[in-house]
Amino acid sequence: MVAMRSRDHSAMPTGLFPGKPVTKAFLMKRLVIGVLIASVALYLYGFLYWGGVIPYGEQVLKQTADDSAAGKALVEHFPEKGTYVVPASTNAPEARTALYETGPVAMVHMLTPAGRPEMDMSIMLQGFVVNLAFILAVGLLLRQVAAALPTFRSRVMFSVLAGLAGTLLTDVGDIAWWTIDWQWKAYTGFYHLTAWVLVGCVFAALIRPGESARNSSVAG
């Protein structure tokens, strides 16, 4: 009879690094590499998407007949940074009902009443930090469910479905609940969904099934 020898799964090579044992340090290194690759990929994609390479945004965003006059009117009626709803809920019920029926009905986001540079580097920095937090969250999420997703395709599909769920709740939800223009939300929603897919593909290639389960055994 041939004796069956059990394997030490904690030392099995996995992923894109054959010959490397699955240790806590190895898993952390894999996560860090994924974050770095995804950060560069998402930044470049966002630059192309929002930078005008995809011209759909110019067709979605409307323009006033006189931006200077519109700006003065905005500052007069919306003097502080924040989100305004017209008619406001603070109106008396009868007056609010009449205002809704006669219109206009609007949601106004006053961003910077006093103005700012067109290319504000602080916004770029904030956006990069948000992207980094998003990427890290996706990586940790896929790492938690990797054992249930045995193939690259299944891990990518998980990312697609997760992104679709988030897009439906936020972007499509804004269309349904706040009646925000569907073209604008389609533009932002498509970016959110494809960002999930892009980042998900990076981690799907790096995070392999069974690692989350073995991670608990090697963590000690």
C-alpha cells in the first residue's frame, strides 16, 4: 500500500508568485502590491475619464446663457457652501406645496462662493486619498471572500456585482429619489462601476482562493 502524506498547505505556492510560501508577511505584501498597481491604474483611468478624453461629459453638463450673471445670482441666493433644496422644507406646508407645483424645483450644490483655482491641487490630493481608501477596501473585501471564489472569472464577477450594487444604490438611487438628471448620474455611475471592475481585476489576479482561510492559521 502507498502511504498518503498530508501537505502543509501553509507552505504551498499560490498566486502570481510561484515558490513563495503563504505566510502572513506574504499575504500583506500581495495586498500592498495590489494597492500600488490599482492606485496607478485608477488614477490614470480617472484622468482620462474626467479629463475630457471621453467627451460625453461635455454633452451632459449644461451651460447657462450668462455664467457671470448666473454666478452673481447664485452667490446672492446661496451665500454659503453647502447643498440647497428649492423649495426648502422650512417653508410652510401650503406655501411649499404651491412652490413645488409652480416650480422651479432644484437642488443646488454651492461649492466655493468666493471662487478657487480651476486646477486645485488640494482636490487632486483629496481624490487620491479617497481612491486609496476605496482600493484598500476592495482588496480587503476580496481577501475575505477569496476562499469562495476559486477562479479569476468568479472574483472579477464578484467585483462587477459589488460595483453594480453600489451604483444602483447611489447613482440610480439619486435618479429615483432625488430626480437628478439621469444623464449626469449615468456618467458618474458608469465611472463608479468600471472603477470597481478595474480595481477588482487587479486584486482578482493577486488574491487567490484559500488564502483567507490559511491566513488565520499562519497569523499566529
